[in-house]
Amino acid sequence: MLAAARIDGCGEWGIFWRVMFPIATPAIGTIMVINFAQLRNEFLFASVLIQQEAKKTLPLMVLKFVGDVYEDIGRMAAGTLIAIVPVIVIYMLFSEKFIKGMTQGSARG
């Protein structure tokens, strides 16, 4: 495939953009979805390093609803839903690429 592209007159960047990048897009989409979900829910890193109240992430703010005696389950559920919705939307946008990337090396894929 690379030799055919070189015979057709493609340079290094042409081979990358016309041959290699289309092959790699499902894997790149899968990595994007997984990294987005992981970075969005990075709880330990944020809880250790962020001290200012205005800069705290959503999972840290949801933790405020847990007390020693009383837990506000309704607010915790609402905060969790707000935290989950962007990940679901990103997955819905990239679901086809995500599934292709997960099954790209399989025999039936």
C-alpha cells in the first residue's frame, strides 16, 4: 500500500494523510473517548492538588454532599448525572469509531 502511494507520487505527508491516517482513525477515536472519560473523572489528582473552591472539579463538588451524619442523595444523584452526560454525548458522537477501534484487530472485524 505504501509502495503504491509512493509510485502514485505521494510524498511523506501525502502517505501519512491519505494512507496511514484513515487506517488509524478508529484507534484514535477510541483513545479520545477513553482519555476524555479518564481525565474528566480524575478524582485523586484533583483532590490533592486543587485547594481553591472555585477551581474544584465536578466530582469534588459532588463529594461536598456527603457529610458525617447526613448525605444529600438527591443532590449527589443530580451531580453525578451532570458529570456523566458529557461522557455519554462524546461516546455517542464517536461510537462508530470507538467500536471500529475496539474490534480492528479481531478476525471478524
